[in-house]
Amino acid sequence: MRIYLDNCCFNRPYDDQSQFKVTMETRAKLHIQREIMNGKYELVCSFMLEYENSKNTDVLKKAMIKSFQDKYMTYYVPIERKSALESKVTEIMEYGIKYKDAVHVACAIYAKCDHLLTTDIKFQKHYKGNEISIINPIDFIQITGEEE
């Protein structure tokens, strides 16, 4: 199964863990990350993930995320595909999704991902397409029948 984690999903373990929901999403993300490391899931990354992570002001966080992506991604959507994705990005933005998030969705669709994982509730609710499932890490674990 191919999955794409957006930038907020990659950053969830570094967020303030005082909220129960954030803690549970962190645990789910780390579980999924272990499964990626074990080869259960194929990780897809893109030029947009690379760009967003490059803007991270926390050098350690940025390095850890980049290291994981570089080591475990099985497919990468390069910037050279950006122009080919533009019509899909425009179509996705019609749902009320912001440009960067629309690029993530277009990249995940292009790479034939089964799911795009995000912790952004608005992003999940706005996407009305049927080409990919946009889902929270907790819900992903539930639908795949996994338990921590």
C-alpha cells in the first residue's frame, strides 16, 4: 500500500503533546512510521514536502524529517512534474483547498497512493474528490485493522 504523509503529519510528534488528540495522532503517526520502516507501507514524498520541510526553522526537526524521508521513501515526485500537475492542482483547489495542500494531493494521486495522511482537519473535510483517501493517522490505523 502506498501512502503519502503531508508536512503537518510529519511534524505532529514535535507539536505540544498536552492535548489528548495530538498525543494520539503522534502515537498513530509513529506507529505508521515504524510500519514504513518494516516495509509494510510504501512511502511517497514530493518536492512540496521537501520545500515545506526546508522552511522549518528548527534545524534538528528539519534534519530528522529529511533523514527519514530520504531513507524510507520508495517513490519521489520531483519538481519537474510540477507543470504536469498544475491542472490537477487547480481542480483540487476548487474544493477550497489551499495551494500547497492541493499540490500534496496532486502528487499523491500522480504517485498512485492509496491514502494521504494529514492531521489538518480542514484539509480532510474540504477534499471531495474520489481519487484518493485523505485521512487522519488514527483513522488510517482503524481502517487498516491495525492496533498499537
